[in-house]
Amino acid sequence: MHQLKTAALLLCTLIAGQAAAQTAKPAAPAVAKPSGGFLPPASSSANVIDSIAVVVNDDVITRNELAARVRSIEARMKAASAPMPAAADLQRQVVEAMIVERAQQQLAKEMGVKVSDQELDRAIGRIAEQQKMSLQDMRNQMEKEGMPYATFREEIRNEMMMQRLREHEVDNKIQISDAEVDTYLAAEQAAVADQVEINISQIMVRIPENASPEQIAARKARADEVARQLRTGADFAKTAATYSDAPDALKGGEIGWRDPNRLPPLFAEALVKLSPGQVTPVMRSNTGFHLLKLVGKRNAVADDKEKAVAQQQTRVRHILLKVTPTMTAADAKRKLGELKERLDNKAAKFEELARLFSNDGSAAKGGDLGWLYPGDSVPEFETAVAALKPGEVSGAVETPFGFHLIEVLERKSDDASKERQRVAARQVIRERKLQEASEDWARQVRDRAYVEFREEK
């Protein structure tokens, strides 16, 4: 059950796949360091008078907050039997993660991003359902594992705020052309090798935004030193927990199983040349220097084209209202109720309202999403679609993307089509772009923040 919190914190990224990278090192122009060096380990005593450990813009991280986070991370790593870095290295990683979180939380508040108690309760309810537990059972389990329920609620609220902020700042700006889809499909068809999935871990040494040549050289030297240690037998997971600037550092750099086609080409090309257990040379991307370990390799599930069977397809259109700083959940539901009433009274056409009000890219097509197969949409959306008859319009349906009015136009049974292949290709390309864009955005937010480390007195 030690994975319960981790599963909860990943709620907002289950639909899209990878969470965005959020960890970085202090950038020299924006950081004032004390002459005495880095922070000493915070005391774990609950009776210690609190003091400021780090100033982040106009907010602070206290030593008690830092100590509590370190204890929480240590407990989870021990429960997972993960290699434990030295105490100073663990604290450095935790401090940096908290700085990144605080900077992004501040940006979210500046932009008016909020999560209501009702939205939070619904999200936590979905987490409990995914864990196949009642809400009370989940709460009891958390208390047993030493996590106060109030703390858990606020962490989920913050994660939801971060998701909405990233959607506004990153997700909605990703564009994919038909030419990119054509190129991807052509390359996929030309591939002759059997499809595989690879299990990978990473160590990333971050390059600050607008770094000087001297800073880049220092970062490269650090990455080369990590590579040297690995060549001489150092444990990859422990080295990642000690040196990596990636958000998965305290998990030993573990990324998990991935389709190579969904990785940035720089990484995929290097990894396919390795045997399990081997590590790539130092590679440079826009965000830093990387070392990737191929942990394992396995055959992927047979391609859909080889095992295509007749499936029911549903042609659907929708109107999506996203929750934004200017549109609360209550506002979205109220507005969709008004639109539904107009549709029921034949006072407007669905496609006209979609063009006028929908926040989705399908608005220009009157909200038409085309033919959907089972599994093409998130569970909440798919459940609502399954309950509708052709010609029926739903009430307001909540999904992680916002609130929808959904109309089922027609249904049919058919084999996988070329259009479905294009939809899948577009999603793969989007995941590639989203990973790189999210890392770049997180780096910019971190580097713009004023950060001051305070010595303990």
C-alpha cells in the first residue's frame, strides 16, 4: 500500500501518459547562496523552533516543512526497498523539488488557477475507486502509513492546480500537422524490426536556461563524472538518486516500460543499440545531459492491424468547457445546462453552439470527434457515450479535461481503419512534443524564480 500516495499524485496524468518534468538545479543568476555552503540536514525534532530554509520569490520553505518531506520520502524509499542516497544528497534533491513545486504553485495562484473542495472531493473519490477501496478505508490506510489525510488532500489539490496550469501553459500550445502524421506513418510502415517495449532508467544533469559556456562546461563535467562512476561499477539507481536532476531521481531514475517510438528520437536511437544492463554515452538535449540505462526489453503486444476484429464504433460530437481562471466548475455546469435547454427546445443546433462555445479543437467542426473505438476516450466520457442512444444529448459530464455536452450521432461495427491509425499516430507525436515542451517550460519557471538559501542559526 506504500504506492497509494504515488498513484494518487499521478491521477491527473493517467489520461495523457507522462507526467511533465519539474525538477531542476538552482540557476546562478537567480540564486543567492550562503557562504557556509548547502543546507545542513534539518532536525527531525518536532520541538525545534521553526525557521526559514529557503526563500522562493515572496514565499518561504521552512525547515520543519523540509524535514517532514525528507522523512516522508525516506519512509517511501525504505518501503519500496529503493537504494538510499547519502543524507545530504537526499536533502538536496528534496529541497530542489520543493523549490520547483513552490514556484509553479505561485504561478498558478497569480493566474487565478483554483480547485474547489467539490472538485477535490470528486478527484479523491476517483482515486479511492481506482484503488478498489472505500474513501474511509483509503483514509484509514493513509493514517496508518503516517500521512495525515489533510496533507494528502492539499497535495492532490496542488497536483490538480499544476495540471491545469500545465494545460494552459504547455498542452494547449502543442500543434501537430498532417505532414507530421504522414511522415510518422510512413516511417512506421518502413520499419522491419519486431515491435518491442523497453524498460529504461535515466540520470539527467540539467542545463539552466540561458546558461553561459562556463556553466554548460561544468554541467558536462558533472555528467562525465557520473558516467565514469557508472563505468567503474557504481549502482545506477543510487547514482541517480544522488546526482540526477530529473523528477524520478528518488525512484532510482526509473522511467519504466516505454514504446521506443514514443521517446525523443535522440534517446530511442541510442537505446536500440544497447543490450539490457548497458548505459548510453552522455547525450545532450535542450534541457541537459542524459545517461539512459536499458533495464529490459520485451515483445510488444501484436499490432492492432494484425489482430483487428470487428468493434463497435460510435460517432460523437461534444461541447467542452474547460475550468480556467475565468470559468469555474459551477460556471461551466451552469452554462452547459443553458445550452442543453436550448437544444431540447430546438432553439439552436448542436454544431452552431459547439463552434461558439466549445474550448476543444473540434469546435471548428461543430464539435465532431469522428468515429470512436472503445478505449479512445477517458472512462467518464466513454461511460456517458455508452448510455446514450443515437440522437440523444447528455447532461453535463465531468472528465479530467473539463465538462462536456455529448451527442451520439450514430453507431456501427467495423475493423480498425486508416483514420484510427492517424489518430494513434497523432497521439504518439503529441506525447513526444509534450514531454520536451513540459521540461522546457518547467525549466523556465524554475530559472525565473528568485531563490535564496538561508543558513541555519
